[in-house]
Amino acid sequence: MSRETDWAVFEKAVEITASAVRGAMGGQGSQPPEYVGDVFRTVYAALKETADSIPGRTPKAGF
């Protein structure tokens, strides 16, 4: 995956994670902080796998 694509996937994973955990954090009896990390890792892995599976995408040559 190219660096630009990897960065876009990372940013999208951050957005999705923020939306997913909104309201689930900070209150009495809320999820522990590790929950956000777990959600992010799951979302990022799914997005990266999907981006890698898109046919016809070849990484750009670069140094």
C-alpha cells in the first residue's frame, strides 16, 4: 500500500473510531480507555485489508 493510501486509511480509521466511541467514554460505568484502542485496531485492520484487496491498485515507485 502506498504511503498516501496508508495515511488516508489511518485518517478514516480515526474518524470512524471517534464516531464509534462517542458517548461510550468518560461517564460513570463507561468503557475503559483500552476500549478505544481495541476499536481503532479493529477498524484500521478492516480498512487496510479492504484497501489492499482493491484490484488494479499498484504502489507507486519511490525512494
